Amino acid sequence: MFLRPQLPETPNPNLPTTAQHAHVPACGCQHSAPVATPPQRSLPSISSGTVAAVVVGGVVVVALLAAVAVTAVSVAVAALVLRSLLSSRNGIRHR
């Protein structure tokens, strides 16, 4: 298809091969082969600058959300006060 994305081909990873030697033990007992441990993968390193940037970004986002919440509450309180004032004013006119 025309707009179909194409992924790049990944080459096969070069894994170290373990050499296995077949030898007959000198004694008549049965020896088990050592268990091969899988290679450990290293985690990506994270610098302290990255951690600081994430923390500062989180603080900024929380501060903005708090400001929006405080603004919403104050607008709601102002609307209730205006509604109360207008309803009491309308009540006085009708008497």
C-alpha cells in the first residue's frame, strides 16, 4: 500500500557462543553439565540532571493544577454570592 510504514530490518545480535567440550570423565560416575547463565543486560543510565528535570516538571504541573482548582473554586463561590445577592434583590422589589 502507498502509506504503509516500513520498519527497518534489525540485524541478528552477536551473542557469544559457549564452547562445549565432550570428554569422558575418568571416573564412572555421571557428571552434569554446568548451567549456562544468560548474559545480564545493562539498564540505561539516568543522569541526575534528568531526574531533576522530571522532578521540576512534576512540581510545575502540580502547581498549575492547584492554580486551576483554586480558580474554579473562587469562581464558583463568586457565582453563588452573586446569585444570592440577585435573588434577595428581586425578593425585595416584589414586596
